[in-house]
Amino acid sequence: MEQLNADDSVNGIIIQLPIEDPAQTDELVNLVEPTKDVDALGDKADFEPATPMAIMWLLAGYNVDLRDKVVLLIGKGKLVGKPLERILKSSGVNVRIADRSTGDLSEETLKADVIITATGSPAILYPEMIKEGAVVVDAGVASEGGKTVGDLADSVYEREDLKVTPKKGG
């Protein structure tokens, strides 16, 4: 890592997560020089994390006003959930967080005006779990049967009253 950090021809370094020993993740990502930490995983990164920023730009681009809305973020991972929670809170958004320890996920999702999923767990969100007219951003990525899928069940895309990000895999 020292060699890559010192090499002026290397502009960015990405640590591909997950690593074999997740307990070493924080130590490893913090070895990356902050000016080269393009995924913004280290504690002192000079960049904003790409996927969370893309989600914020997507919502802004579609004029989704988060003020006075119930925003639910599902997932607290290092790549998306945790940094997106920080960005939302610093923007003054009242965000609720759900994860594996959340008792009844449906109880939380049915209250939400905006749901952002970032779990990487296929089909954790079904149509009956989403209130009418909600905005749903699926930032989860998983593999199922050799295909790339998101956190939403296929049947969610049949709901015409929702604003939903496109289905993974085309």
C-alpha cells in the first residue's frame, strides 16, 4: 500500500469489499492515502462516497423533496448505508434506520415516504410493505442464480403508484 500511496502515477485506490477478514476492513481502508481514497472508506478521505452521493443527486434530479418526509434507510453498511446516513443527517433530513435487528420491517416501511435500500439481500422488500405513492431507491446489489439483483422483489415493479429506481440487470 505504501508503494501505491507514494506513486504519483496512481490517482485513486479502491479496496474491494468485502475482504476475507471483515475485522480488518477499517485498518485496511485507513492505509489508503486520503487524497487517493476514491471510495471514501477511510476516516480521513478527501472525497465524498460515490454511491451515497449518486443517490442524493438522483433524488435531487427528480425533485424529491426530503424535508418533512419520513425517510427510511435500510442497511448500515460501510459502502452505502453508513455514509448515506451521515450525508442525510448533515443535510437536515430526519432519517430512520432499519437493519437486521429491526423487528418488523413492514411496520417501518409502511410509514416511509422515501425508502432507500442498501442491504445487498435479494427481495427483502415486497409490494405490500410499501405505502401508496412512495419513492423507492434500490441501492442494494446481490447475485442470485448468476444474475445481478437488488433488494426489491420483482413484484414491486408492478406497482404503478410508486416511483422506483430501475430493476437491476436490465
